[in-house]
Amino acid sequence: MEAIQEGLKKPRTDLSTCIGNPILLFVKNPEALAALKLPLEGGQLECRLVGVERQGIWFEPDRWVETASQQKKPLHHVFLQWEEVLSIMKAYETSDLEGVRQYRGLRPRS
């Protein structure tokens, strides 16, 4: 049984390893978030991931960081529930992929 389970290991994505890194956040309904005055462009937002919780994520928009540093004002972190998140993209350097076994997805049975 253990041998079967080892053969079925799947790649794991863990957002907690992305905390502190830049991400591209896609939201489901940008109009519903208008009150937050997020700098959304086509439903997407460049930001830095600050925290991950069971209910959602904490982030800080890149534009807010620039504005806060220029105007010497405090920076605000934003919490977004998972129901509002469409997807999150994290960029990786291609040099980080060297020597890493590639996941090839499902293969047809022979």
C-alpha cells in the first residue's frame, strides 16, 4: 500500500513559501471591490503576498508601496477572502528550475 501511495505523489503548491514575494493576483469580481480602491488593471493586481490564512490572503499592492514611500505615509495591507480570488501567479527564475525533476502530468496507460 505504501509503495502505491509513493508512486502517486503529486507536486505540491504551498502559498506560505511565497510570503514576501511578488505575485500577480486575479480577482473574480473587480466591481465588487471598488470600495477598496485597489489599483486593478483588467481584474489583475501586482502585489506582494504578506500572509496566507484559511479564510483568505493578505497582500500589499505595489502601487501603494510606491505611493506610501514617496509621500512618507503608512502602508496598508489588504485582506481578501478566497471567494474573491480567481487565481494567483508567482513568477520563478528559470535558473531555479535547473536540476529540479520536471512534472510531466498525466500519461496515457500503455
